[in-house]
Amino acid sequence: MVIWGNKMDELIIRKAVETDIDEVEKIYNAVLDKEKDSGKVYTNWQKGLYPTRNDAVKAFKDGTLYVGEINGQACVNLNHIQPEEYFKLNWSIKADGKEVLVIHTLCISPEFAGRKIGERFVAFTDKLASELKCKTIRLDTYEGNIPAASLYKKMGYKYVGSEEFNFQNVIMETLICFDKAVI
């Protein structure tokens, strides 16, 4: 467990327990509902397709689902699984298998936007990657997700390129990819 912040804005990041799955599903839906209601689509995710409760359950069962609590929650899936499209890219740090930690589905409940929770999750990921003796962290995000791209650049991640991904074997989309050396 990692704790950041002060009494007013404390964030605890920990591995998810089974009872967190309902809250993770709520976060996924809140993000998707906010995009639909506002008309500002950053993720290009599809309600009922990704991310879903089943994605949270799988990540929980794999032991790779992490949650953050701050009078509510945020979540991320951190594992060594690289989509096949990653192998088309020229990553700045050469690494394979368990030398690579991949950030998947970082979600912050919309009601907590602007509180630097994303920064704290990325810092947590950096620390976890070091503990796991990874050489690099990799991630992708939808090409229109300017807030996420800005966050990763701010946190020292390097843009390595874009690639067409066949999302859930349903939607072709362009994702931008970043990596960072683990120190």
C-alpha cells in the first residue's frame, strides 16, 4: 500500500480486493457516461465493450488490478501483457516479457478530475516497475486523449509513435504510444 497526500487529499493505492470490483465498474461507467454527456470523447472506449466489469474481474484474478481511494476511487491494470501492435513500434528502450510493465485502463472517477490523482498513479507505476526490476514502462492511449498524452509527457514518458490497433477486434483506431526507462 502506498499513501500520498495530506489529510484532506490522501490517496491510498493498493492491490484490489474482490469487493472493489463493483466500484471499479462504477468508475468505468462514470468515465464513459461523462464522455457521452459532455460530447468530449478522450478514450474512444465503448460502453458494454471496454472497459467492462469482466475486464476488472480478469485483472483482479490476474492480480494486476490496483485501486486508489480518495473519498472515492480510481483504478489501473498493470501487467506485462503487450498488445500485438506493440511489436510494430520502435520503442526507445529495448525489453521483452517481464522486463516491460504495461499501463492499461488508468481511470479516475470524473468527480475527482483535476486533483493530480493521475500523476500519483503514474508515480506509483514507476515505483512498482522498479520493484519488479522492469527495464521500461509502456502504454498507449487514444490519439484524441490530449489530457492523458500531456500527463505522460509531463511524467517523463517519451512518445514513440502511433499505430493502428484493432480494438477488441471490433474497432480500428489509432493509438499513440509512450515509454519510459525504469530508474
